[in-house]
Amino acid sequence: MKIRLYFFILFISVCNFSFAQEEAEENEKEHIPKIRAAIMMANSHVPHAVEGEKTVAIIPTWGADIDYFFHPRWSVAFQTDIKLQTFEVEDGETLLERSFPFSTALVMHYHALKHWSFFAGPGYEFEKTENLTFFRLGTEYSFEITENFEIALNLAYENKKEIYNAWTFGIAFNKKIWEKRD
């Protein structure tokens, strides 16, 4: 819970810091709504995860996102990912098996700077033994390759129903797939 509060305070601070810059940029250009799709290759660190007798430090992860930019500074995104491994986490005194868990989340992105954004939102993890709700917080920094293509670095934290946490760091390939035309 403390981590969520820290991220929330950081999120609000960045929003306030860039508010003046946001007004200036909005006055300079008109916003055009767009949709962006992304594919992500990542690694997830799940503290206290085990696989048999060994501790699992890093779990390979693949993800896909769809973002709708409805404002110069705001977008809403549907994020998905799958962890490509079976592992167990401690749930009190028992072990909870997680076999290739698939997660979805609906997050809001705040684009603090042109290429840097923060996101937060609720999610749901599907898995054959037990499905879990979670809350995701993260940040993304993108490098523009062309007007329609970016490569981005992502860092996200997930708190899965107070049972376990996961840190995910990845690289995403973002492509603009739609833009409103007059």
C-alpha cells in the first residue's frame, strides 16, 4: 500500500510540474486524436517466486497495448501481458501456483513530457488456479524513430491482491495505427 502512495505522490508532482508547460503547448498546436498499438518484450521480477527447489528471479514476459490519445497530455490504454513460465508464490503459509498468468489492465497515461509518460490503473490476472485483481503503476520513455513509429522503455509495478508483487521492465515497439483526419 505504501508503494502505491509513493507512486501517487510522484504522479501528482509530475502533473503539477508540467501543468504550465502543458498550457503553453496546447495553445501552440491543436490536438489530433490517435490510436497507437504496441508489442512489448519484457522481464518480470517477482520477489519470493519459486520454481520447484530454486528461486526464480526473472520471468520472461510478452505484452501488447492499445492506446487512445484523446488529449495532448492524456491517453487511455488497454494493456495485456503474459508471463512465460510457471512459478509459485507464498500466500501466507501456502504456495500459490501461477502457470503462465495472463494479465489485462485499463490504465490512464499522463504524458508529462513529449516522450515521457506515467500510467496507473486496475487490472485482472487470469490463471487456471486462481484469478487475481491488481493495481498497476508505471512509466514509459519513448524514442521517436519516425512520425508513426517509436521504441519505448517501460517500467511497471503491480500489486496482485496483496498476495505478491511484480516489477516488469521491457522494451516496446509502438506504431500509430489511426489518426483522425478532417
